[in-house]
Amino acid sequence: MKVAVFSTKPYDRTFFTAANQSSHHELVFFQPHLSMETVSLAAGFEAVCVFVNDTVSAEVLGALKNLGVRLVALRCAGFNNVDLETARTLGITVVRVPAYSPYAVAEHTVGLMMALNRKLHRAYNRIREGNFALDGLMGFDMHGKTVGIIGTGKIGRVTAGILKGFGCRVLAYDLYPNPDYASELGFSYVSFDDLLKASDIVSLHCPLTPQTRHLIDAAAIAKMKDGVMLINTSRGAIMDARALIQGLKSGKIGHLGLDVYEEEADLFFEDLSCQIIQDDIFMRLLTFPNVLITGHQAFFTQEAVNNIVDVTLANITEFERDQQCQNDVLKSLV
Ligand code: NAD
């Protein structure tokens, strides 16, 4: 199949080209994000392959349809950037990679917790400058602390398992609690408010939906313990960044670890080190010593990227052969 691959980086080309030896699709790599400005690049292609910050709005889908595109292949799990109703109406199939390595994201989540707790980001800089003082670097034992996991799907469960290994007490909240997971991993489901009230660390692992947009806002932060650690490796818009800044300024939030940010599409995955960044909220977040931000890299392990590429190519092959696919997002939501 002829596929226009948007938002590509050198590593995407390397992994896709190697895996495509056995799939034989015609892949053309484009650096820009898919948007109304770039959609004309898809002319002559039957499929587009997109990532987390591509825009697959109603308008873009309409333009894709007019160009003859029949398939949108997401090379990620989340599909919050796709207008699914419009895709359904236009008869465009949307496929995704539902799971590629929950370990990659869960391990990065715990990495953020540990780096913030033990101030590794600050220690790294101090030692390089010959400053061996420990003032300001005191952390806490993870053992015995209460961690609240919001969303106990694939990533939330692996995160809970790692934290149980540290000797943490794990509480969880999910729209669809699964008592089997809870007894197997040794965590307890509680209400959203009880989780916020009781947790020393709150970690987000639910998808971005209309219901979870700004789930962590000023009202939610007010219910948390003083000095709480907040971690978001899920989607930026689940947290209200303005409320985070207020929480950090007042000391209510003691540590903040982000791998995602609501307005990340204008920032992440690019080298902007020679530019003036215009996002004042993001830049304010960077000024706090107790904030650690990574640029949507939680998924970025060899194993995960290999799986993403293999499943994406298999999805395209399946669609080409059968005009349908087991990883069809619209069918999974019926
Ligand atoms: P999953 O579908 O396996 O699990 C999501 C869980 O969230 C489910 O148990 C679901 O019931 C629950 N949920 C849905 N709505 C909820 C709500 N309103 N309140 C509480 N719980 C709710 O997904 P997953 O594979 O574990 O991934 C979780 C999220 O992680 C994805 O949606 C994606 O946004 C994010 N993610 C980030 C990266 C990264 O690199 N940072 C990589 C992969 C996934």
C-alpha cells in the first residue's frame, strides 16, 4: 500500500525501513505534522500514518477523503487527536497500536518519581560544578508511601506492580474497576476523592477523553495532601497547567513530573534550543526546582518502537488484504 508517513524523525525512518523489508509497502516519509497546511502531501496515497501530535480533525479528514485516502494508521495507542465520528461518516478506517510496551511507559513513570524524590536532576548539575553539598537534596523512602494510580489499564497496572515492589501502598481509581487485577497485584480501588486525599504520590494513566480533560484542576489539587507529588505520563490536557502553577507556588504540590503537556504539539520532538519559546505557561513550569519535564519520551524504548512499527505495518497489511483490521478504533468502541 502507498503510505504517507507524517511527523517522521530519523529513528522512525530507520525502524520503519528495516521492518518494511518483509511488508513491502511503499512508504514515503514526511517531516511535518499532518494538518490543513500539509494535508496536500497525502495526494496520491491510499493511507496516512500519523503520531500523537498530528491533527486528524473533521476538516483534515474531509481533505484526506477528497484525496482518496482510505486509512489512517496511528502509530500510537491514544486516539484523542482523531475526530472519530467524522472518520466513521466518511468511511475512513482508523487503526492504532493498542499496546506496544506498557513497561516502557510505566518504567519512565517510576523514573520520574525517583528522580524528583531524590533530586537526581539537581544532583547531576551540582556535581558537575564541583558542588558536593547535600542541602536541599533530601528525599523520602518510597517504602510505606501511598501512591494513587488513576486508570488501571495496561500501563497503570505495570506501574502499580513496580511500586508494590518498592513496598508502597497502592490505591487505584478507574471508571471500570477490575477486582482480579486488584487482588493479583495487591492494590485497592477507592473513589476519586479518597485517592486524592490519601495519596503521597498521584500518577495518571487514564486516556484523554471529554470526561478526563482537566481532571486534575484547582478543585482536585485542593483535595490532595500538602506536598503531594503529581506525575503525568498520559496526556497533557488531563491536567490544568495553570492550576499546577498555582499549586506549585503555594507549596501544595511538592513535586511535579510531566512527560506530556497540553500544548506540547508546538514544542515536543523538535530542537528549539536556538528559538525564543513563546509558551509562557510552559516556561513558568520550567522555573520550579521541583518540576521535572521530559518531552513525551516515556514510550521511547527499543522494544516499544519495534512493536509500534511491526504492529503498524501489520495493521496496514491487514487492511489492504481484508479491508478491515482487528485494531480498528471505531470497531473497538462499538
Ligand atoms: P488502557 O486503555 O489499557 O487503560 C486506560 C484505563 O483508564 C482503563 O482501565 C480505563 O477504564 C481507564 N479510564 C478511562 N476513563 C477513565 C476515567 N474517566 N477515570 C478513570 N479511569 C479511566 O491504556 P494504557 O495503555 O494503560 O495507556 C494509558 C494512557 O497512557 C493512554 O491513553 C495514553 O494517553 C498514555 N500513553 C502515553 C505514552 C507516553 O509516551 N507518554 C505512551 C503510551 C500511552
